[in-house]
Amino acid sequence: MDGQVSDLMTDIGTKARAAAAELAYASAERKHAALIGAADAVWQRRQEIMDANAEDLVYGEEKGLSPAMMDRLTLDQGRIRGIVDGLRAVAEQADPVGRVLAEWDRLNGLHIQRVATPLGVVGVIYESRPNVTADAGALCLKAGNAVILRGGSESFHSSTAIHDCMVAGLKQAGLPKAAIQLIPTRDRALVSDMLRATAFIDVIVPRGGKGLVGLVQREARVPVFAHLEGICHVYADRDADLEKARAVVVNAKTRRTGICGSAECLLIDWQFYTKHGAVLIEDLLKAGVEVRTEGELLKVPGTVAAAPDDFGREFLDMIIAAKLVDGVDEAIAHIRRYGSSHTEAILTENDATAARFFQRLDSAILMRNASTQFADGGEFGMGAEIGIATGKMHARGPVGAEQLTSFKYLVTGDGTIRV
């Protein structure tokens, strides 16, 4: 039955609702203090967090996680420093709550303002990446929302250790500790409970692989901000600068293969290929990437034949599909057919071609002469992100604190009546 959830979910949800009511009017200073306190706690307890992460890595190995998933799970001192920096960056952002989005006067004597408000309670369901515990908690708090976090079973110990630091920051700032709650069990039934918890949760954000996101989209009774896959394309146009193209293509694929901004398909214009040969393919092969392709590109030594489903596939590995296309329109048609509306990049020095690519594709993020690995809220100046949304709801692309707000109308009159 819709809305029917366990006693544990009811308890967590009730506490979240109460916390959200208090957070809606919490001052910017108190939220800032909570995030700085959390950042300090993460750094002070970094060894404790890494010890917890070591337990998770053993669990991940036993589960047979792929190298890409193990990379997502791993925390070292550098990545913990990244968590701390992210918390501090979110803390220093302008408070998104209370912003006047628009205001106007009516001839009937009313003054109307549209003002940003918190969403309420956000549920975040995620896999592997324990840093999401901090990112999601920070962004929801900044936007005045309570958050219920359900991390993956493989990141249970790491997420718990980071969550303890977030709660320490809340206590230090005098904010309710229920503002950031972590589901305290690996029981998968709690995922279903969250998806049905319409009485407690205002929006669900799934952050993980295709299986998780597909499950959420099928079963959720709560509204969802989601992206199903990160099938990112890079198109090397006939007017691309060779050296820029070489740098971007290798980086887009190899910097980190397990993230949703990793390039999964390379499209090369025939004229670029005629002029420069197979240099982009050869660079990828030298970097250790398996290139799956067809037709003319199969003549390049080291490439392998692509299977029919390799175009439109998220590899999350040192594998990329590659294809020759005849111009930007053919590239656009390919991306429309096989893309997931996440991120696409064009490599070109031609302004008109770039404009056509930007205008005729509707992915959440479109780039020119830049690596798809920049598809990240931190790189966009958001401090962190709760995920990349590819749907058509108000939050699209990297979802930061500003995207985690809604709005209300404030209407002022002076004894004004309607006739």
C-alpha cells in the first residue's frame, strides 16, 4: 500500500519532518557554523574514517566489486581532504534560502515576491561513494532541508564515520541532530520504505548505477531527481585543434573511468580523420584503453570490433566506443539516439558549429573544448553536488544547494480587496 512504511522509517521520517521545520528558519550563521564544525571533525577523525573505510574495502572485495566501484569506495587522506574542502566550500556559499527570485507590483495594489524556500525533507540513496554522505548532508543543510541518507551496504562503515562528523557539526551549532540522518542498517527493505514514504520525504535523489536508479524510478511514490546513466560523448569536429583534441580525449576517458562524467563514446569527423589519421585512437590505445569500433577504424592496430550494444553503453572502465561520422549533424543524430542526456563535448574552433551542437542537443551539460570529467558540481563552483540530474524537473545538471530549494509567493496589500 502506498505510504505504508516500517516503524524505523516512521521514526526517522517523523524526526526529519520536525528538523526540517526548524531548519526552514535557521540562520545562515548557524548553518555555516555546522558545516565548518563538520569539516573540522572530518579532518580530526581522518584516521578513524580511513580505518572504517578499510573494513568497507574488505567487504567490497568479498562482494566482488569491479575495480571502478572499488575506486569509488576508496578513501585516502587526499580524498578526505577533498571532503573537508567541499564542506568548507559549501559553508562559504551564499545562503540560497530567502532569495527574492522575482518581485513586481500589480495595478490592483498588490506587491508580489517569489522567494526561495527549502524543499523540506530530501532522501538520498547512493552506492559505494562514502563522500556522498558529506556532500549530500552539506548541500541539504545549506538549503534548509533535512536529509535522510541511505548509503550502499559496501560503504556502511565509512558513511557511518563521516555521518558522525556531520552530527558533531550540527550539535556544535545548536541545530537538531536529526537534520542529517543515516539509515542505521544494511537492510534493503529500508530502500523500499524510503521510496514509499510520501508522508515524510519530499524528493528522492538516487546516486549510483543503472540498476539502483532504475529501481528508484520504477518503484518511487516520492518525486525523483535522477539520472539513469552517464553515457557521455566527445565529438572531434573537422575544425578541431589537434593538440587540444588529443589532450581532452585522453583526459575525458582515463582521468577517472568510474565516474558518470567519464567519456564512453568518441565520435570523429571524417575530415578530421582524413587530415590527422588515427591519432586520437592511437593515443587512447597507448593509454591502455580498449577501443571498440567499426568500419574504417577497425584498420587501426589494437582496436576491437564493437558489439551492437557498445554504442549507448556506460562502461565505467578503460573501454570506449568509437565511430566516424560525417559532420556535426550526424554526430548530433548519433548522440540523440544513444545518449543519456548527461554530458556531451564538442572539440572545434568553429563558432557556428559549436553553436549548432549546443542548440540542437538537450543534454543537461554541453561542453566545448573541455573534458567531460568537468561534469561535477565542485568544478562548477557549487562546492559539491548531490548528483547530476538529467530529467526535465527544475533541478538539471549538477544539483547543488540552490537546486535543492523551491519557492513561495509573498503577497502584500494595504487593506486591498478584490472586486
